[in-house]
Amino acid sequence: MTQNTTILVLEDFGQLRRRAASILGQVGYSVLQAASAGSALELLLGGTPIDLLVVDAVLLERPDASALLRETTRRRPGLSVLLTSSFNRSADPPPEGFDSYFFLAKPYSKTELIDAVAQATGRAVSDSRARRGQA
């Protein structure tokens, strides 16, 4: 069930961010978007209920993903995180003290994104038609 599940997508490459947000919105998630760690942190700390942070492990601007995750862990303990990266999981380890996260390698298909988000949120997507094909 994806209703009432809010996901924050942090990706500094606009086309990828919009694509991920579109895919997740199509299957019923409420999606917020951020182009930088600073704007993501504002949303995370602004009182908006967020169930999952989908974040590119390698952000080009400061603060970077590691700084964001450290601050998120401190201020929003227990928030589920899905790291995405074109590098392998061991090449992009999370910051120290941040060991609970899910990982999705780039490039990913529509189905892979939906499955990873469902795993990270613990909520299955109910509309299997939306899961077919690749975006």
C-alpha cells in the first residue's frame, strides 16, 4: 500500500530526479524533490512527514550526501534511507555511524526502483500494471 507514504528524492541531476519522482508518483507515492542536500535538509527538518529519503550517494555540491546523512541520523533517527549510486556499494560506504540503509545501483529500471522503495518502506505496490516495463 503506497497511500500515505511520502518519499523525498534527492538527486542533483535534474533529469534523473524528475524521472524517479514520476515513476514513484505513478504508483501512488507522495513525492517531494530536492536538488541539493541543503534543500533536502530544510524539508526533512521542516515538519513534513517523510517516510523515506532516496539520495544520490555522490552529490556534486556541499553539503554532500555524507553530511546530510549524519545530520539526518542525528535529527530524524529511524528514517529509512535508500542510497543510489553508479558505483558499487562498497565504493560508497555510508558515513560513520550510519549503517542502516538500502542500496540501489544506477542505472536502475522502473521496476528496480519500485522494488527497492517497496523494500525500504516495507510497503508493497498494489498496482502491478504500474510496475511493468522499464522507464
